[in-house]
Amino acid sequence: FQAEDGIRDFCLSRGLGDVYKRQILDRQVEISHLGGPGGWNDPDMLEVGNGGMTTSEYEAHFALWALLKSPLLIGCDLTTMTEDTKRILMNEEIIELNQDDLGKSGVRLWQRQGEHGLYEVWVGELSGNELGVIMFNRGEETTQITVSYEELKWNGQHANVRDLYARQDLGLVAGELRFDVPSHSVKVLRAVSYTHLTLPTIYSVQISVVAVSLKKK
């Protein structure tokens, strides 16, 4: 553990916290599927607000740890948090990914080499037939990332999608998710399959009228 702490301190002191966290993230690929109720994987405490990373890198770090169902242990000084740090750590929609009742850890769907570096998609099954999807651009330039519903093993060709950092409903999206993701940033989405949408039950009531004929005696 001392060696690990030494690597962490070296990275943070030189503005390389993102490198340190990406190394930890890569270690989760082989074990993320093992996490769940009764045995949560712990890829280390949060470094949001500790320096050594940009705001976009903090957002990526927090969202990925949330989808992994990691214990979200704040590691910065609470008395000196910036407004950006508070905004990230107090985003209840990201926290809901972490606290979802199903308790299934997110996994990396794939990683690909682009013109400007690596990019990848992480996905986590949520309760209520929903999905958490994170597009993560590790490269040095903005990259368009596309993942099809077929790759996501999605039931249907339409989904209602919400951007969790923008706190914006994107409406009904067909066939695939396609977004431009800036360098070292994430696009964090929550998707509800159109075929799984909970619709109000419409009760059809049929009234039978029975005519009774009364005869005088």
C-alpha cells in the first residue's frame, strides 16, 4: 500500500491525477463484473477537489466510479471545496447510478483506438429496465463516439435518453447513441427503452344491460 500511495502522491503533485485514476480504472476491467450486493469493488477514494486534474477529468472520475458502484468516499477537504467540486460531488443523478437498487456494477463494453487516442464505452444495467451509459474520451482532441443499441443489447430501437451532467432530457433517440465528447471528458447518459416505458393502465369496462320482462299475473 505504501508504494501505491507513493504513486498517487507523485501523480497528484505533478498534475497527473488523471493518469493515476486511469490506471486504476483499467484494473477494474477484469473484475468489475464481480462487484455487487455483499461485495463491492473499491477502486480507491475519490480525488475530486484534490488538485492534479481538470474539471472535466473530475467529472469523468466521479461518474465512472459511480457506475462501478464504488463506495463514493470524498477525499478532499470539505472546508475548501470549490463550487465546481460541490457541483460534481452533489449531482444526485450521478449518485443515483451508484445507489441503484439492482446493485450491478458497470462494465466496459469496448475500447477503441481513434485518430486522437483511445475512447471507450462503459455500461451498467439499472433497475426498471434502464441503462447507465458512459462515453469516455481518453484522447487529446474531441472525438465522436457512437454505440449502437445492438451493441448495448438493447430491447428495441428507441430509447428515452437523459444527459446526467447537463441535467437535460434528450427525448426519444433511435438506433444508436452518438455524441461529440471533448478530450479527457465523459458523456453520461441514462436510457429507458421505449418498449419498457411504463404506460398508464387503461381499464376497459364493459357494462352489460340485462332487460328483465315483468309480466302481470
